[in-house]
Amino acid sequence: MGHITWWFPYLLLHWSAVFIWTGYLLSYVSIHHSIWATILTYGLICGFGAGIGYVTSLDLISRWFPDHVATVSAVLIAGFSTGGTVFNSVVSAYVNPDNLSPHEHLGSVRVFNQTVLLNKVPNTFLLLGGIVFVLQFIGTILAFTPLAVTYEDFQNENEPGTSREESLIGESSPMELFKDPGSYVLWIVVFTSATVLMGIQSIYKSFGQTFIHDDHFLATLGATASILSAVYKISIAYIADMTSTKIMLILNMFVSAMLTFSLYQTHNLPRGWFFFWICALYCVLSSVLILAPSIIRSTWGVMHFTTNFAIIWTSVSLSGIGGPLVINILLKLVGWRNILYIFGVFTAIASLFSCCVKLPFCPQRKKKTVASASSDVPMEYSKAR
């Protein structure tokens, strides 16, 4: 896939849009049949399309700013995060304009059983699918690569030592990545933190409904958390690019562990504290998603970055596919207190493994960069490209 994203990025971006729109369209049908069919159409097909779009977009943007991968990754993921702001508000305004509260108890979870709300759910997939398709179409038209940076430029000009951390290990192929214990350490960090992040995103509203009877407040919480998370990602990524990626990763993972272990206690506090806790967890847990690309590029090199990134990113895909199902099963078995403590254990594991990531605490920076190397290409050569 690495070579494909060098030569056919626009084709991949178009395929990403097709998969996502197809997933939304099929979900309109599958939601009438079963939850398992909806998981297949919305979770698997839309997730596959989103994965193609994200990896390809990250590959394109890293060519423009090779020495600031964390920062540009944060800008990219901020777009994903702010999508939650739009979608939460749109879904709540469309499905539940009268701010009705869930009536029926399903184990530890309160759910909506009002027919007037449930009848609107299938059409929601068409509404959201249309929004996504238009935005992706516009984004695909605007995507392009720098004129003087192609696959051959990286092969010929990006020798070890061109970026501040890339000289530490050198270039590693996917097979070498599999043999490196450091890749499994990073995989575990990403998997555990992504699992908790997706878990918090999927159950915060249900947990909040056990002691907060205001659906619009909880929808506003989700939108606000997405906006703050987007701003936080960009800020922490810029700091990481200027200082140390590893220190930023460790700090965020340890803070996330403390917040997760104490989340259950917010049900005894005013709802403003729950608002703060969820926003803070959105921020610190999502930091690994923008620091991981920089770690992968710095540790295993540029030439196979896309393929190596896709391998590590299987952790996010696995947590996205199996996480919600396992969380729902565990919630019925152990209740809210224990499920949140399990989240705490996961973040503690991420904290410990983050200390073992193969990066120095204080990397040395080089003046020579890929960007400067590509700028040395004669103008005539660039125009010829």
C-alpha cells in the first residue's frame, strides 16, 4: 500500500468516499434488520473507507511537512474530531428536537423507546452520509502533492540524518518492523489508549444519563469535547515537535490513567465536573493518535512509512471493531463502576508501555530537513516534474 499511496493518492481518496457512502447507504437498510448487520455495514465498511482516507491523507500531508509530522497529524485528526461536533449536533437536532429523555432501562443503561425518535434513526444515516460525501468530494479536489517531492526524491535525497529523530534507527521495511519488539510496544500503547477513547466516546452519554436527565446537555458535552480535543491535539503536537514526543506521550498517558480511574466518582458531583472529566479524557487519550505517526516515522524511517503506519494502526481498527461489543457485554456483567475501573487498567498499561517507546527523551535536532533537501532541487527540475 505504501507505493500505491505514492502514485495513486487521488484514486484511494475517491475509493475512500465510495466505501463510506456505501456503508451509510447500506446502514439505512441494515438498521431495519439487526444490530449485527448494522455493525457490518456501518462499522466495517465505513471504517474501512475511513481508514483508507486517513492513511492516504496522512501520507500526503507528511510530504509537505516532513519535520512536523506530529503537528500536521494533529491538524488532520482535528478534522476527524470536529466532525463529532457537527454530527452530534445534527443528530440530536434531527432525531430529538424536543430534548426527550430515555425512558426504558436495559440493564445498567437507559435507552430511548419513543417511537417518534426511533422512526427517524434510519434516515439519519442518509443525512450523515450525504454530508460526508460532499465534504470528501471537496477535500479530494483540493488534495495535491508538492511539485518537487516525489517518491524518487525521498529515495535519492532523504538519507539518514535528514530529520531530527530519523537518524536514530534508519529505514525499516515492514518485515523488519515485525521483528522489532519496539513495534509491539507502540502497538499496545495505541491499542489500549484507543480502546479506552472509543469506549468513553461510546458510553459517556449512557453513563451520564444515569444521573443527568438532559439529553441536550450531553449532546453539547460531546460537541464541546470534540472542539477542545481538536485544539488540544494541535497544541500538544506542536510542543512535541519542538521538544520531545516521548515526554508528551508519557505525560498524557499518565494523566489519562488518573482521570479514568476517578471518572466513576463524578456521578456524586455536580454535572459540571462530569463535563470537565469527559472533555479532559477526550484530549489526553486522543493525543496518542497524533503522536504515533511521528513516532513511527522517526523510529522506522520514511520510505515505508505508509505501510508501517498501517500495520501499527491495525490496533485502532481492532479496538474499533471489537471494543464496543466487548464493552457492552462487560457492562451487563460488571456494571458501571467496574467497567470504568477496567478502562483505568488499560490506561495504566498504556502509561507503563509508553515509557518503553523507542525514542530518546531529549532528541537532537538537525538543521538539514527533507523540506530543505527538496527545496535545493533546481527550479527547472521541479517544473519538469
